Amino acid sequence: MGTRNTGVLRLLPISRRGVIKAGAGAAAFGGLGLRGASMQVSAQDGGEVVFLSTQLGQVTEAEAMRSTILADFEGEVEFITEDLGPFNDRIAAEAQAGSGSVSLIGGQHGDFASFAADGLLMDLSDLATELQDRNFPEQYLELARYGGESLAFIPWMQATYVMAANRSALQYLPEGVDEAALQTSLTYEQLSQWIMAINEAEGPKFGLPVGEMGLYHRFLQGYAYPSFTGGLNTTFTSDAAVGMWQWLQDAWQYANPQSVNYDNLSDPLLTGEISVGWDHTARLINALRENPDNLIAFPAPRGPEGLGFLPVVAGLAIPNTSPNPEGARALIEYLTRPEVQAVTLQQVAFFPVVEGELPEDLGAGVQAEVAAVQATTSDPAALQSLLPVGLGEQGGAYNDVFKATFRAIVLDGSDDIPGVLAEQAVNLQAVLDTAGAACWTPDPASDGVCQVGSGGAATPVS
Amino acid sequence: MRGQRLGWAPYALLLPTLAFLAVFFAMPMVRALGLAFRDADGGWSLSSWDTMFGDARFREAMTTTLLLIVVIIPVQFALAMAMALVINARLKFSGLWLYIYAIPLGISELAAGIIWYAIFTQQGWLNSILESVGVLDRPFIFLNYQNQGWLIFCIVMAEAWRATSIIMIILVAGLQGIPRDYFEAADVFGATAWQKVRRVTLPMLRPSVQVALILRTILAFQAFAVVLALAGSGTTVLSAEAYRWYYDIRDSQVAAAYASVILLLSIASTILFLVLLPTREEQMG
């Protein structure tokens, strides 16, 4: 296959059949000449569009957005980024006031949940029909309905999490694992042996983003739990989960203790404070771009239950109080064009959600990530999770339970892992009850509120 | 002098300021603190206080905050006093010293935190210098949450660098307000430099010291960005917890409870300083 980037870049291997179908679709696809394809939504002047987003908030990303990605849009876009807190406050306030200044909002699918529940967003089903030829993954459109009828957002881009390592660490790989094997068969057990060998030679050089803004809770939710236990909430206190936490506690001895300072792993990888780490593709891209010769990217390891991984979907929604809904729709159409999606990938390392051929000149860093992501999604053992659905305002509290568990077991080194899990299971159930959330992948669907359990027979936590 | 009736004019002139303070400070503050005593439905309840006290990180936040204050304030006060005396001695280049000391005042708290992170981090300035000089073979991890002593040391260094100038400026102003007569009288009595400092300067400086300590302690309770930059999630302080509960966990009641704790501690320390450092009439000039 080499390094040619043809084909659909999908992060959802719904089934083997789905992958083959997607491949067939790609084969039937033309080249990059998509600008000429017929689109019912025409690119007319969108006027002034105020675009408020929780995504692409980092300075370099926002700059790339304004100067490159939005450059060809016919209309004037004011791209504003906010953290989730102020973002929520602003949209809620505009809804309450009955009129607003924000025409289009962009965020992760979890960011829109409370707005969708309160009916603050326009139904975009007709827009989705007009943009049918984009072929958004059906699963993302399903997510966008939040269990109801109205389509709250149009998928905008997606991302996932991969591992990165410095080439200098490859000499410490365990027996039987070479650089090629990293892309296809690294297990958590082998990862332990690897970082232990690095520790003996050079000191603790494994990194996880455990900073205050770090995404280590996603590692637990979308990678560690599914890979070891095959579930998340329903297997929270299972024996397999205890095994997973034990693995993490042991691996932590070989992790750089400054990980508690790391919000992203790009800087530590570049300075050499860590040589192996796991993080979000957008938070690794700086390192991979600046040092492509020495840094490699590869899929997360696989556990007993498979290669758990977590795609993150970002979407575009139009609030009811939007002053320029036509401009917002034009901007949605623009941002979901395959060529703009390709530019987005190249600039900020967020992956497309539409079908299309990827350009050749993505740059070494993005290329490495694309390869790692494709290796993840096409792996036969891939076990895809979803970001929590239906948590609304409780999203932060939900993540906080995982962070607290991590703190107690890994940072403070508790010897009573089952005890900590039992304690935190109560908090987890309380969050799920308050949110009224049903189970989501990797857990099997549930009637009613998801029950935290120990896998197997679903015994509710008392 | 005070016998003259002032009439209503002064009070009328004060009214706009009072109105501004009432609308933009007092009312929001009362409402925010009221949040701490309500539950999610709006009824009165102490549930958010229960949650706060029961939270695993509350104790850590409280201990770290108090520890930082107990260590930082004396260190900064001693440093500021020395700096103020240097400036007030009107040595050569004392004007230059003032500018150098005041540089950290122009930097935001987070920027200062990031600068000191770059110094203390494993591959940072301090380790590079120590390694090149030969004191260390391998970089030492100063910012190690497992070694709270070093972590607190780093935070104290960063805060001392960043905020001592505030105290120094107040003390310089106080020093310049001491009438020369006292020093001349001390010279007549044959006092040494140290005796002058102990017997004339420090007592006369009490009002300024009181103001500086109160101000600095209140600001120290709110210190947050430096701790975040240097310690990450390795330790936490009260204001960081208030931020986390509001922005991450989206529970404004518990965040308000944390803010109330900060307010109570600030009031308590202010009263403490007012009691410990009473100022007599003649010192007020």
C-alpha cells in the first residue's frame, strides 16, 4: 500500500462488511475533481456569519482556521472560540433573551446535548438531505438526533487518539516486536515491557496527559476499559477492570511524574522528557510536524478484549436565535466540502467526515497520524467506543469520577483497587442517574438508565 | 476643625461611587454567595457544603493553600523589606533598582507560571545549568507531585518572584512618609543602622506593613494560575477547585461554596492582622 492516501478515511468499522463497502465506495470515487460535482446548496454569498466554536481554540489552530481554512468562503466569518463553560453560558443566554449574535456554533457532539434537549437548535434534516452526496457516516447522523427526530448538528470533523514515540526508544522494544509490529500488534503487556526497559536505561519516559486540561479520562473511557473489559459503565467494577487498573498502576512507575503537568504531549515529546505517550491527534500534531524524522505515530495497544479506541465527532449546529441562518447553512456546506475537509486535515489534524480522496501533500506529521488512524480503524480487533451520550451538563462530573479513580489508584497508589472502584461506582451511578443516560457503546444498549456493574450479570450498584 | 458642618454635598458626591459598587460588586457578590446555600432547585440547603467537605480534594486544597500562605508571606515580607530599604537608602542606581524590581509587576500570573515552569521542568533551564556545572548527572524532577516539598518550593519561588514587588512598593511609599526628624534624633542618640531600622523604621512602618500584609494575603488566597502552571493536577488550591467545580463539573453551588471559604479565610486573616498590628494615632501622621 505504501504511503499513498487514496480511499475513504473512515473511523467507523461498523462491521467487516461495512469496511469493504466503504472500500468499494472509494474505488468508485473519482479523483479530486469534486468541486464540479452538483450540489443543491449553492455557494452564494453567506453574508456575515458569527461562528462560535469550542473546537480549534488553540492559537495556531484558530489562526489556521481564519487565514487558511475559511479563506475561500464567500462571505465574512467571524470565528470565535470559547471554552465550554462560557460557550454554554452564551448560547443559553441568547436563547433566553430570544435574540442572539451567534449564527453558527461548532462543538463536540457532547457539547450540543443540553441544547438539543432544550430545543434550542434548528432542525437540520433538510440540510442533511441536500448534502446527501457527502455521505456522512450514518452513525454520526444518528448521534446528531440525540434519540429524537430532529437533527441537531451536521458532522464537521472527527479525531481520535494515537500513540507516539521517539525513534530512540525503539531499541528497547521487547523481543518479537519491531517498528512494523507497532502498527499492527502491540499489546498492553508489551507496552509495559517496553517502558520498563526504557526506564532501566534512561529513566521514566512514558507519558500520559494527566494535566488539569489533559485528556487522560478519555484514555480510561475509550481505550483502557474497552480493551481490558469489553465495556465501560457495565464493567466498571469487574475483575477485568481491576486487572486494568493494576496494569496502569504498575505502568505508572515507568511514567514521567511530570505527566501531571502535561495537557498535551507535543512539548514533552519535543523536549525529550518522554519517549512514548498516548494523546489526541490534534495534541500530538505539533511534535510530529516539527520532528518528523525522529517521532513516529502508531495505534493504541490492544488488550484481552480487543483494540479499544474512541473517535470524537465535532459538529456544526444553528441556534434558533441565529441572525443569519442562510449564511450559517452556506458555511456548513462550505466546511463539509471534501477539499475543505482535506485542508482542515492538513492544517489542524482533524480528520474528515465525508467521502473523498485525500491529497498527497498532507505533510509528514499529518501523514504519520493518518497512517496510525487507518491502522487503528482497519484492525480486525478494533473495538470502537463513543463519547458519552446523553450526559448533558453532567459530562464534566462523569469525567471527574474517572479522574478521581485515577488519582486514588494510580497517583496515590492505593492497594485496595476493588475498594476504590466500589466507592467510585456509587458516584458514577449517581451521575448517570442525574443525567438519566442510557448505556452507549461499548456497553450494550440498556432500557432506562445505564447501570454501573461488574460485567456479566448486571447487578445494579446499591 | 471637625466642628464645621459638612452638609450633604460630600455624601451626594459619594453616591455615584456607592451606586456603582453596589450594583457591580455588592449585589453580584451577595447573589454568588447565596448560591452556596441553595441546591439545584433553588431552595435553601447546605448540600453543596456537604459535597465540598466530602470531596477528596478539599483537604488537599485547604492544606496547600494554607501552607503556601504560611510560607510565602514571611518570605515575601522579608524580601520586600530588604528591597524597600535598598531603594530608600538612595544608593547609586537606586532608580534602576526600582525598575528592575518592578518588572514582574507587568507580567500576568499565568505568564509568570509558564516562565518558572520552563525553568524548573525536567529539560528546563535549572536542570541544564546544574548538569553543565556538574552538580547533577541526570536531570532532577523538581515538579514531582510525589515530592511535595520540592513542588511547594518551586511554587514559593515563582510567587516570591512575581508578587514581592507589590509589597515592596507599599513599603517604599511608607518609608518615604517617615519624617526625617526621627532619623536625625536617632543619630543624635548614637543609634547604629540596625538599631535605626528596629527602633524607628519598623514601628513607623506599621500602617504600611499592615496594609501590605492584608493585601498580599487576600491575593495569595486567590493564587491559582501559578499553582496550575507548576503543579498541574499534582496539587490544588481553593481557587483552582472553585474554577474546576464551575467550569468542569458545572456545579455553581459547590463553586460558590469554595468561593465562600476563600472569602471567610480572607476576612479572618484581615481581622488577625488588624488585631496583631494595631496602629497608633501618631504613627498615622
